[in-house]
Amino acid sequence: MPTCENEAGAENSVCLRYKRLPTDVWTLKEKPVKKTIVQWFLAVAVLLFFQNHLYAQRNPRATAKFDKAGKYVMVEYGRPSLKGRDMLAQLQPGKVWRMGADKSTTFTSNTNLSFAKVSIPQGSYSLWLRKINDEAFELVFNKTTGQWGTEHDVTQDFASVPLTREQNTQNVEQFSINLREAPKGGELELTWGTLILKAPFTLK
């Protein structure tokens, strides 16, 4: 706001007109500028968030689903490629793998399930693959979902299911999870390289 006194300390006619204006007039120009800056920072933050999220999910994701009479089992997972590696052979005994890529694998069912003697209540879990030794693996159901694939919290493990092992006649480059109908319900199948791992289940 301009000063309303001249060198003699007297108010001139121009200043008198300025004084009659509301105080908000002098801050009117400042408010849009501040608002624009805030909006710009928010837009940049949102853009960076989605950019980082998309960059982090470097592998394609897929969903396998088994549906029978309104009861379903669904697995959402990342699909890494071998690229000349043997990832399951490199997995150390006692360690777990995210069963996919990037974000952890999510298992969801709207009905209670039985994997042999192991009961899995309906709901969502993260799925992990634990290597017992070179010949044996087990499926691990964890109560936490949505975490990054390196953030396995063993204290949240709910149950473990033994997997049967088969040798594939073909070499599968991209990791795959399939859900198929089986005589007593369904079957979860993991395929990668020349290895096939299976776990049959029944729907309750």
C-alpha cells in the first residue's frame, strides 16, 4: 500500500482515495500467486508418486482365477522372466521368494479352503514360496497384503502348504501361476523354467 504522507507529513488527495479502499485490495494479487504455487507443488508431487509407482512395477502383472458355483479363488502376481537365470535354484534353503515380481503376490478367496490338512479361511493373503531343499518347496500364506516383495514378515505367516514337484518337458521363460479344476476342487500350479509346483485344494 502506498504511503499517505508527503515530506511535510500531510496527506494528499490521492492517498485519501487509497485509504477508502478495503485492506483486501492490497493482498488480492498475493493470494492467487500463493494458491498457484501450492497447486503447482501438489501437481508435481502427484506426478512423481505415479511415476515412481509405475517405474517400480517393472514387470507385467497378471491375475489367475478359479470360479465354481459362485465360489472363487484369485491370485494377482508379477511375472518376471528368467533371462538366462535359474532363480529357484539360486534360492537358498529356508528362504522365501515373493512368488512373482515387484509387489508381493496376493491370494484372495471368498470361501474357506482346505489344502490337504491345512485350512485357509476366506479372505486375502500374500503368497510366498519357501524352499526346504532342492527337491522340496512349500506355499506360505501370510496375513499381510500389499507389501513390497522383499518385505516378508515371518511373524505374520498364517500357514504353510507342501507342494508337489514335477519336471516340465518345456522351458517356461516367464513365471506363471495357474488355477485349474481338479477332481476334489481346484489346483494351484506354479510354472517357471523346467519346474512345476502344485497344490490341490477343496472349496468348503
